[in-house]
Amino acid sequence: MNMSDCIPYYITMFFVMFVYSGFSKMNNFHKKVDTLQSKTRLPHFINVLGMLGVMLLEVVGSVAMVVHFFKNKALPVSLIKVISKLFILFLIVVTMLYHPPWDKKIPFLSNLTTLSGLLIIDSLIK
């Protein structure tokens, strides 16, 4: 098996964290929304919608990405590109809200590493 044959498995391993995180948010929804609201200071309803969108992206978006790399053309490439860009945007926003570079360095660098992985994955979508 050559390296390119392994890419779907690497993609699956990469997105396990997001699926886990999405389900974790479901189990602690109200606490997660309250924490988000304290950071954004936006109206409660906006934070609820944001958290629902994040959970949807993390769980359904991750599955869509994995399906794309295992079964190319099973989903429209344009949809996968949008999902990929949403993951990139999500990670940038989350990093600035929860792990900015002037705070704790390791969580920031961890997100920077994850962002680089998302950028590599985005470049593989054809």
C-alpha cells in the first residue's frame, strides 16, 4: 500500500478529535453556550445558534470529509470545499476566543498545528 492509498485513513484519524468534540458539546450544551456567551458577549440566542452550527460542523462535517476521501465524488466537491473552509474559519475563531497567542502558548500552538493540517487537507480536495 503506497502513501496515497493511506490518505483516507489519515483523514479519518485527523477528524476523530472533531467528532469527539462535537459529541462532547452535545453532552454539555448549556455550559458550552454560557462559556461562549461570556467570551463573545453576543445575545444568548446567537450563541445557541453558533454552538449548534459548531456541533453540526464537527460531527456531520467530519463525516462528510471522511466520506469524500474514501469515496471520491460521493458528495459534491464544491460542498466539501465549503466544509473545509468552514473548519479553517472555525479553528481561527476558536483559537482567538479560547487560545490566543498571548495567553497559554501550548494550546495556541496545538491549534496552529491543527490549522496547518486543515490547510493541507484543503489543498488535497480536488
